[in-house]
Amino acid sequence: MASNTELMDKVKAAESEYGSSEKWPDSVIKELNELANREPDITHTENYLMIRRMIQHGFDNYQIVEARRVSIGHIRHIRIEMTRAGELDYEATPDELKQIQYNVSHMLNPNNQVIATAMGRKKDWVRCMREKLREADNE
């Protein structure tokens, strides 16, 4: 007899509904892994929260890999999760905004990609922050 009867019941139900485990939807597999305690709960660890914060501040994946000592696949996974959940709202500190303003005024060709490369950030973050700066100037 299995020690986790709830898990076994769900496995049997999935087998009868979908057949082979190769045909099971991802949601069923995720639920079974959670019941079997195979998926670590990393959603509240300090490193995970710092990675999310760095993503919100526009750091590119390679900058985060160096700073937090995690795999690039892990960072991509978190970034995709945040994007799908609608949680990827870019933020900037006043110092970061000043740095963007400085780069715009002192570079020969201050397009978003050049500024992003100079700052080690994503060009989408630079674009969003430049839009915020323009809105602030218009007010």
C-alpha cells in the first residue's frame, strides 16, 4: 500500500482520464509533484526575492548570474513567470534615472540599446524609464 494515498488516487485518476503519463497536461504534473514534495518552494527565499528585484530594475540576465550565483535558466524561468503573471513592472531609483539622463545628454548616439549596454540593463527597461522621464518633463 502506498504511503501517500492522495497522491496515488490522483495518479490513478490522471491515468484513467489521459492515459499514458506522456499525455498528461502540465497542470496535472505540477499538482502531482507538489503532492509528492518534489517541487521546492523557492518563492520566498532571499535569493529569489533579490533576483525578482533585479529583474524589476532592468538588470540583464548575465548581470544577475554574476551577482546572485544562479544559472541563467533559473533567471529566465523567473522572468517568464513574472511576465506571464503580469508582475513585471519596471522600477528605477532616483539615482538610476539620473544616470539615464546623464547618458542621454553625454552620449553621441543615445538610443535605448546603447544606454542599456552601458548600464548593463535591458533595453525595455531603458525605454520604460525614458518614457517616465518624458512624462515627468511634460508635467
